[in-house]
Amino acid sequence: MITYPGAVHAFTNPEATALGKKCKLPLRYDAKVNKAAEAEATKLFAEIFKK
């Protein structure tokens, strides 16, 4: 498991910040964390699904 300190729910959704403000919810997009999480997922999938 990988954690990303400071990242909140919906950090991969570019629309999350606006929605969070509109609905007064702790939602926020985080491009840097999204990129890091995507890289880790890609690495994991490459390892799991080796040809």
C-alpha cells in the first residue's frame, strides 16, 4: 500500500476541486499526486502482467 500525505479523496479527478467547493466537501484534485499514483499503478501492472 502506498499513501500520499496531504492527498484527499478524489485526487485523481480534475473536476474534484470545483465539486468539493460547490458541495462543501473535502475533495481536491492533485495533479502531482495523481501522476505519482499513476506511475506506481503502471509499474505494478507491468510486474503482474508480464508477458
